[in-house]
Amino acid sequence: MQGRWRSAGGLALVLAGAPTAPALEPLRVRASAALVPCAAAAARGFPSARATVSAGGFRDLAGADVFVGADVEVTRALESGAAALRSEADVASVPWVLALRDGNPSGLGGTPDLARTGAEVWVLGGLAGYAARQALSGLDPERVQESEDPQALRAASVALVPLSLAGPGERLAADVPALVARAVVVEGSRRAEAARSFVTFLASEPGQRLFAACGSPNQ
């Protein structure tokens, strides 16, 4: 009979109506704008569970299990009680670059040379972009456009961004302290054990290697 398995002793076990274990919901990772591509690259290689990554800041952690952000953002999450104490880990240092979509016709060597051009410069907004905006403080404010929209930053002809947000074109080293990426378990996560495993994975050599791949021009 279909749907039944019969043992040699004649006892039957009805399989068709047997209850099945509910599928686990994916681990929910929230990442700040600069680190979404990196967190997503690492999540695809996380071996312990399926993980989904969405964009959001340290004030927007409702429903998330893990937060990945710049060190200052993770610190704010811990101070506000939104993240679990002593669950954080350093993941990577992401360098800043001056991204030039259309090549380098002005022969720029770095951020100091921006003063001699009239080009509009886009820069990452929010807490993570504070040091970069300070590096542009000598420019006419009307030339500086702040944004946390990855598409707008990648499309800009000139942008001062973490390597993770650099669009196609030339990339020059920028005199801005590297963005230190950290990960932390969100307070009240419904999957705290899996969340801690993911944070540990991000801090491991395989996790860091995947995380850093987001800086490749092919990503």
C-alpha cells in the first residue's frame, strides 16, 4: 500500500501522515551600508545555516540575529543594549579608496589632489563615513555629496568610499583610516546559538577570506 512501510514482523508504520520537523528559518544578518556586500559574500559560505543579509544600521536591529558594522556602529549597538555584551568580534579592516569611474583624466594621486579639480565628490554618509568626510573638509561643501546608497556611490564619477563600495574604474589609495568591521549578536535573537556561530565564522580565516572578497572588481 502506498505511503506504508511494512516490517518483517507485520507491523506497519504510516509514513504519509507522520509529522515532519519544521524547517529552520534563515539566520537574519543586518549590515550597515558599507558592509552589506562583504557580509553577503561571507553568508554564502557559512556552513552551519542559511543566512540572509539586509541593510540596516545599529538603530534598526529589530528582528535581526547578527549585526555587522563599523567599529563605532557596533559600539553604539552595545552601549544602547541592542547587542549582546561580550558577543562581538573583529572581522576585517576595509581600506578607503578614491574611486574614479571614468579613469583618471586629471591625473589625481589621492584625496589631497581633489582641491585642484572642480569635480563633484561623493562620500559615504553616516557614522562609518565620518573620517572620510573629515578628509574632504577643505573642499567647497557644495562639491561634496553624502550618501549611504551603494548604487549612487558606485555610479559617481568620483567617490571616497570603502573598497567594498567602489564601482568599476580606477581605485586610488586614500589617506583615511581603514574602516574596522566588527560583528555582534543582537540582543534577544531567537537563534542566539547560530548567531554566535556566525560571528565566530566571520572572525575565522575562511570567513575573513570570504568577507574580503567583496572588494574584488568582479563582485
